[in-house]
Amino acid sequence: MRPTFVLVHSPSVGPSTWRSVADHLTAAGHRVRVPSLLHVGACAAPFWPHVVRAVRDDLRQLPAGGPVVLVAHSNAGLFLPLIRSGLDHPVTGSVFVDAALPARQGPTPVAPPELLEFLRPLAVDGRLPRWTDWWDEADVAPMFPDPATRRTLVAEQPTLPLSYYEQHVPVPEGWDDHPVSYLLFGPPYEEPAEEARARGWRVAHLPGEHLHQTVDPVGTARHLVELATTP
């Protein structure tokens, strides 16, 4: 049985960041699920159990025992070990896409100290602006393929509490007992890509901005299939 691709978006954005890739994978004959994590920021801390539960609940629509490939973008990478450990479905592969990596041991901070220092002055009553509102227009505009896509993706973004970025995410032992790989788009994710290589994972590079899956869904889908199916 072909594995189902489970495309997990960062809670900082929304599931539409994966829609075009999902469409191309589906057209190529693959089963795809795109769980929504848009509610996570409205939940009580700790936030990571809500991420795991959302993916588990979404996969109830799949046949019992059907294999899956987990694909995590951006800070969703920090939750991938917990998702893998919390599923009943066998995981045949995991792909980090321009993503933060879980620590090799112990809990992983969602945001490093320098990012928290940047974020704290942005919070109003404990809640942050939308992710794209953190940055200058010159940094944001190149991430989107066209104005219509930008409007859709920006409108969907949640306003997360600062406490989401202050959390530490557990890393279950033995979560990486299956093929794991990394798809790099570009800065500032070269360092996690190098760390992935140091861990012995396959690493591929599709040059682009952080939301490049929305700009080149065909290339992204192709790389996901190659990383998930090639030893």
C-alpha cells in the first residue's frame, strides 16, 4: 500500500501553505492529508499535545494500519517526533521542509533566546501579531507567488500567544527509527540542514524563500516523493 503524505503546516501559518503541493501529489496518485492546526493558539498551554491530537484526529479518516509519510514545515518540525510517537499508523518516512529540528536529546525550545527577545516587545496582552506582520515588506513579499495567494495565506494566519514560542517541546527517544530526510529551501535554514546531514539523513536543496512550497508546488511535490521513496 502506498503511504499517505501527511503535510503538517507550522502553527504560525495555515494549511493553505500546503494546498498546492497536496493537489499535485493527489493528481500523481498519492493519498494526502493536510491536518489543520489553526486552533492550536487558542488552546491552553502546553500546546504540543493539541498538535499531536489534531493530526491523530485527522488521520482517523485513513484505513487502520495504513502507512504514512510525515512532512513538517518550519517550526512544525519540532512536533514531528511527538506526532510520530503518538500515531497508530506506521510511519515509513519523515521529511523536514525548511524546518527547525528537534534536539538530539531533551526538550527543544520553540524559539531560541534571540527570537524571544525580538518577539516580546511585539506582544499585546500576551498575543503576537500575525507571523508576516513581524517582518519588513521587503522580506515578506518575495515569499509569495502572487498577490492573490498572499492574501489567502496572510488572512489565514493565526495570532499566536507569546507563550507558544516560550514552550519547550519533548523529544521521545527512538522517534527516528525510520528513514528521515530534510528539504532545504534557503536561509536561515542552512544550519538545520547541515545538522540533518550530520545525523546521517538525506538532504535535498530546492532553492527558494521560506514558503517556496507555495511558489513551486510541482518541484516541492517531486522532492517529497523522491525523499520518501528513495533509500
